[in-house]
Amino acid sequence: NAGVTQTPKFRVLKTGQSMTLLCAQDMNHEYMYWYRQDPGMGLRLIHYSVGEGTTAKGEVPDGYNVSRLKKQNFLLGLESAAPSQTSVYFCASSLGGGGYGYTFGSGTRLTVV
Amino acid sequence: AQSVAQPEDQVNVAEGNPLTVKCTYSVSGNPYLFWYVQYPNRGLQFLLKYITGDNLVKGSYGFEAEFNKSQTSFHLKKPSALVSDSALYFCAVRDDTGGFKTIFGAGTRLFVKA
């Protein structure tokens, strides 16, 4: 039972490069989320999806794009990386909204130099 | 707008003593409240939640939390702390007005000293 799997776990990018972070869940969850974690700021929502083929903006969406072509996968893209995007990125999923808790992946540590 | 405040960046407690990690919230409707724990280099793990009903909620690893509607608080507690409880704890809130987003607090680091 893998839960939520994120790849890669670590990555170093040069400013201006692009990359895609992959998130896969095997729990048949409808909702998926991308958060970034920065020291002293907790988790901030980047984008989220409430079902296959749907995406929506969170608190800090600028500089990121997402896609949810399959229910089990949620991809986060950085088109032109900036040092301000250095962070730890977490993917999460939930069965629904309301009172359902989240299952988190183990995170991707991204450094943009 | 939803918001969550964890007023303490760090809580220090001796092993065997009771611990409390504080959380206050603000939502438009009725709250769904959560606590998560993060160990070093790991993702967040769900501890417990309050949806409705009893104000005292019990969760994993002996943790419990008390919902206080008048004080808009949801403090995390444990009667006897363990060194292994040392971690980063996050309070989170979602309202019942149909929103899909959960807002997380900034986190409180718990140190339990042997």
C-alpha cells in the first residue's frame, strides 16, 4: 500500500530551467493538492484538483502549472524556475472535502540556484 | 476568510509531563479541525480531527485535542510526553461552507527532553 508517492525526492535546478514534479496516489482519492513548505510559513496551497480533468488555483499559484489527466496522478510544473521557488513541495490527497483528512507524500526538496 | 494561528514556535516539555500545543482558528461557517505531525525529512501524518460531536477528540499515539467553540481553539494535548513525540505539529482548518481548501498553521516544534 504505497499511499502517495512523489518523484523526485531531491532536485537542483538552474534559474530559468523547467521541471515537472510527479505525484501518484493509489487510494482512489478524488481530491489532490500541491503545497509548498517554507520555514516559519507552514504549508501554502499552490494548486488543487477536485477530480480528474479539473484544477484550481490555491494561495500561491504564480509560476506553477498543474494537470490532472488521470485520477491517480497530479503533476506540478515549473516553467521557468526562480530562486524564490526553492522550497519543499508536498503532494496530498483526500477522499473528499469536508471532514476528510489528507494523506501526504514524503516531499520533494527543490533548490533553484 | 479562514485562518489558523499557532502562537508558539516551540514548546519544551520534560518526558513524562503533560504537553499542550495551542491552536486558534477563524472560519466563516462551522469548522473542521485537524492536527498533523511531521517528523524530520518526512511528510505530514494525520493525528486526529474534529468534525462534530464530543469536544474532546482522541487520536493516534495517545494524543487528544479539545475543541472550544467560544474560544475558537483546538489545542493538542497528551497526558505524558515521550521523547519520540519530538516533532513539528501543524493545526489545520477547513470550513463547512463547501470550500475545498484546508489552511495550515505555521507549525509548532515540540521538544521533549529525557
